[in-house]
Amino acid sequence: MQVSLPNDTIFDILSRIPVKSLCRFRCVSKEWYALIADPGFHAAHKSRVEPLLIVGSRRDNSLRLIDMEGSVVKVINGVGCVWKLICGSRDNLTCVITRTGDVKVIDLANGSEVSVTTWKDGLWGFGCSIPSSVYKLVYIKGDTCEILTLGDSVGWRQMQLPPTSNISYRSNPAVVNGMMHLMLESYSDGNNVLCFNLETEEWKEGIKGPPNVDLKGCDPALSEINGSLCMVQPVLYGFEGLTNIWLLTDPDKSTWVKRKMEAEAKIPVEDTRIMLADLSNMDDDTRAWFLKKRAKIHAGDG
């Protein structure tokens, strides 16, 4: 007995399929071909499309956007040999540090360089202020704390010193809703995360880490998922790697929730470095994005 699905259900399912698979599905039937070619379907698919990995290639000094199936969907040439990615944004702007000593803000939509400044040793942050929607670069090193507003002629300005010198230089800052979050090396007044408002350029009250979790020695990282701050906690059990992903659900109360995940990273075999996975459109059962090496990464409760 043949079972057919309602058209709305087929539309919903196909709108969540990666582009590479969707192209193959056009051959299933004339109806599917017409559906996939429809402009309305294109708009729905674009709104639900999976996030891309930003990869710096040392072979040809390019940035590559790679989908979750491992296919290269875009190449941005002439970036330089990328040493480190500072932060990405939802407006396709990404900030990278090259091995030639440049700090570049790159528009991934057209590959243009929005801003270029000279690198110096220290902690770098990049993000967008709210509600003014102005992008800013932040530099911190010891008692030096500077900020640069992209697009103005003022240049670098002195900003408030952080309330503690206990900032971790190993973890990149993460920006969520105009607030830059910095990981602390150890507890400071009971807090693990320091907060800086990019709009007012003032330091705010810190955030405590997940309860009953020892963050010492695990080198946690900060990022964003669905408009919320997340903390990535790598844990090793022998040769097995476990990655706990904690979502901050209530900043005022420092409430964190652990996410359950399991995923496999599929990256083209070449001399590349994984820089960042953009998680802006992930759902609750988000994939593991903490890709320090080409390996299967498990994450879950317990």
C-alpha cells in the first residue's frame, strides 16, 4: 500500500535539507523539481539552512565556507595565512588574525575587507553594539585597554580597565546581544565570565559558571547559540573526547543548562585549520561544533 505525505509536510521536510542533497532530490519527480525551483521554497530553505564552518586554508591563504556535509560552498581568496579567528557575527562579518600581523574584518558575503589594523600581542574581541548596530574592535593587554569603532575617523581610544586582571587569553571573547563576554582564568568574586557592554563601553556584573563543574584545566571556550551565550567544556576520558555544551538561560541568575549532542565532523582532507562554526540557526539538539581536530566528538548528559 503506497503512503503519500501531505504537500505541506513534504515542503517542511525538504526546506530543512542541505543544498547538496536537495539538488539530487530534484530528480525524484516533476512535482519535487517544481517545488524545489519555486521562489517561495527558496526563501523558506534559506531561513532554515544549516550553519557553515569557516575554515582558514594555509595552502592557498583563503577562507572557505563549508557546509555540514563537508562541501566547500564558497572560497574567499587573498585573506592571507589565517592564524586565528577572533569572532564572527550574524551579519556575515568575521574578524581574523593573519600570520603576517594583520587583524582583518572580512565581509563573507562579498569577500571585501571592511577594516585592517596591525596585530599586537594581547586579547582581541570583535562585535556589534546594540541598539546602534556599530561594530567595534576591543584590545586588552595588562593595563592597556583600547577600543576601535569601525567606520569613524577617531581611531583607537582608551576604554575602562576591566575590574579584574584575571582574564583568560586562551579563550576568545563571545558577543551576545551587544554584550562581550570574556572567560576568566579562575574565579573572580565567584564569577567565571566577565561582561562588557559594547554600546555604553562599560563593564558589567560578571556571570558565574555552571554549578558543580570544575573548569580548571579543561580550557573552556565561549560562543553563541540562538542568541544565548554558551560555554564549551572539553573533557577527556582516556582516548575518548566528551564535549559538554552549557547554555546560559538566565544571565541575571547565572543559570546554565547542559545540551545533549552527538555529531561527526566531515572536513575535506587538506591542510586547513578549523576556525569557527556559526551556530546562529541551530536548534535545541545542536551539533558539536568544538572542532579542534578531525575526529568524532560526543557530547551529552553525564
